[in-house]
Amino acid sequence: MPPFSHFLGRCSGRVDLVARPRALRLQINRAPKPYKPHQFINVPARSLEFWSPKEPIIGGSESTCLPRGAWDSHVHVVDEEAFPFAQDHAFRPKKATLEGLLDFKEQLGTDHVCLVAVSVYGTDNDLLLQSLSHLKGKGRAVVSIDPEKVSDQDLDEMHALGVRGIRLNLKSTSQNKSKEELVTTLRSYVQRIHRLKWAIQLHIGLADIEKIASEIPKLGVPVVIDHLATPDQTLAPRLQPGYTVFLDLLSKKQVWVKLSGIYRFAGLPELDTYVREILRIAPTQVVWASDWPHTGGVAANPRGDRQALQEYRKFDVPGFIAQCKEWCDEDEALIQKLFVDNPRRLWQYEQED
């Protein structure tokens, strides 16, 4: 594997992503572009249209200030021009560059981010890995893999860069697997990552959790549920299939959950009650995330056209931070767990801030 410095571009008002090293061109769903060593891809600063506060939040309102060492445990980077999407991509999000992410991170006041594979890239992690390398050891990442094709060497190289998990995304790809199919899929993924002690991150709904609840404690790796398990927004969570087993798994510390993406179920009845109950029974198993840059998914395709360029959702992130603190009853110890201590444990980050 090339030395770490090979991946680092020269930053001066912009972020330069170096060409993809051969060892990191993993299994992908499309024909790769010709590899040219030392080719630089110049990404203009602030090229993304996204919500952003006009002034840095840190040091501002107490309700939106974050503790030192705060993590944002779910963000994406997108650049179709430099890194084409998989041929079967279900939607076409606009550019969301590393430069835009770093600007957002600085203004929000977070010290660390966890980059997460976005479904439009399939199992091509090139952009994510190069972006991770620019974080200089201060970030983590969750990738998407084909367990039958990825090599141990690929996994080891990703681990060295800071990858600490894989993502299984059934929601964005509209997959509806049976219990048997889900269990088989989980086992095939876990078999590849068990030795690395990575997490497996699941973008599934409450009903799917009920299908795999008995299997989760047997996996032997951390299991992370995206976006509060994405409940059906037409019914209170406590009335939905999977609710009871999900909270049971949380209370036994057998799963983690991301407090994120609440705009995905904006009309959910009893959202406050749901979040407060999760924080009450599992204060050590919840991590906060902005879900930047807030993709719309298949449902937001203009006129139903997956090829049409899609705008990002508008979301008040400082307001979300304030809401999360309120859900914590302004308890400083719980806030510290949510933003700092829990993600440090989950993403295996041991450096001092």
C-alpha cells in the first residue's frame, strides 16, 4: 500500500483529491476510469448548495454549543463528476464535496466526523476513502462492500485509513428481504469483518429489526441502526412491529442507534416520547449525527426520474442540536455521552482531543 502521504492533497482555499491509488479501487458496479498516478482532481471551495449558518455556532447560543471532541457520526460526500455513480443508482444527488463538509463541520463546531457510504456509489468507496485520508486520522468511515469479492487486503488497507464499519442499506435500495434472507446476508457480511472488530451498520426499518432480533446477539460485532430505525411516520413507534424488540436490544446493549435523520419521518406521532425512551434505557448506545448533506432518496426524484439532478433537503441542524439537548433534559453527562463518549467507543477512537 502506498504511504499515507500519497493520499494527501495540497490544501490552499480548496481540497485537492489525488487520483485513486490502485490498491483502493475496490469492487465496483461500473467500469473504472483510467488510472493516472499523480493526477489531481481540483474541487472548488463551497461548490455545494446546502444549509449553513452564517456564523460559527460554537461559542454562540448555549443551546447549540457542542462539547469539546464532539462527533458527527453520519455524513456523506458526493461528486459524480469526478467519481461516477453506479449504473443502477436510484437517485442523482448534487455535488457534496469534502470542502463543503469541512466548512459545515467548522461552523457547526464538531471535531470529528464519520463518513458513511451513500447508496448511489454501490460498493465503490474511492471518494469516501480519499476524503477520509484528508481528515488526517481525525475521522472514521463506514464503507459498502461485496462480501464475496472484497479481499482481506482491501479490508486491511481500509482499516489503516480509519474505516471501522460496513453498511447494509435496504431502505435506500427499497429491498424487502425475508427473515431467512436477512439472516443469511448478515452472516456473510459479519464473516468478513469479525477479525477487524468493525461494526455493521443497518439502514432498515423497525419491522426488519423484528426479523433479525434473535440473530443480532450472535453476530459478535457491534450492530448500529441508522436514523432511529426509520419508523413508519403514520403510526406511533410503540404501536409498530419491531418496537419492543428494538428497545429490548438497546437496553441489553446489543445494538447502537443513530439519533439522526428525523426529517425522514417528520410526521411521526410521539417522536419526543420515542427519543426520550431510547435515551432513558440506553444512554450509552446512542450517537448523534447530522446526516449531512441531507439526501432526499428515491422519494425526492424530480417527476420520478432517477436521472434528474436532485436538490438536498433543507434542515435546521442547530435547531436539531438544541432539540437533542432538550431530549437529554439538558443533562451535561448525557450530552457528553451522546456527542463524545459514545461515538469514541463505537468508532474505536482513542486519541486525545
